[in-house]
Amino acid sequence: MVRHKPRILCVDGDADTCEMLSYFLKQAGYEVAVAASVADGLKLAREAEFDLYLIDLRFSDGTGIDLCEQLRAFDPHTPVVVCSGDVRESAQRRAAQAGVQHFLKKPVALDVLDETLGRFVGRAASQDGLFV
């Protein structure tokens, strides 16, 4: 049986962050789709299946909390990990109430990102040796 690469939808309003995360996640053995807005993230999430959603909290067309609530309306099970510079306790509490499983602070160390995502998609961190 062929094992598929875990699929991650990365939704971040900053193009440079999307590009960087996409590059590193692909190098770590993930299949990655990126979106830069709440609307584009929802569109992609409805069109394809993902093993994990990696989202920021700030977008020009809404918030990551909005995005998570809308994702949960049609996908209650796929893990959601927030990666944001907004680490206020109130933001983390609202994220958890919206269905977020884990909260990472930007900037995040790549080994921490890899280990965290690997935990949620059931793969060992650094299995491809990128972050050794």
C-alpha cells in the first residue's frame, strides 16, 4: 500500500510567510496548498481533503477565528493549528473555543513546527531528515 504525503492547507495573509512555510513543509515531506485569505482558504478546504489546517489569525477579509469556525461547520475533525504573532491569552482562548487544537507563536522554530504538525498527522518529526 502506498502511503500518501500528509496534506496541509497553509492559510496566511503574508505572501512571504506562505512561501517560506510552503517551502519548508514540502522539504519535510508534506504536500502543501496555500491561501492568503479566509475566502481562498475556505474555497480550497471545500475542494480537497487535508490532513491539517495551518492558519494565521489576521487576514484582510476576516480572522483566523472566523476561518476556523467556518471550517468546523463542514469539517469538524481535521486538526487546526494556529501559527500567529498574536499570542494574547484572549486570542488563544477564542481560538480554542473555535476548535483549534494547538497554538504556535511566530516566529516558530522549524523543528518545533515539524514536531507539532507531525504529532497531529501521525508521522514522526524529521522523518525525511530535514530538521535534524
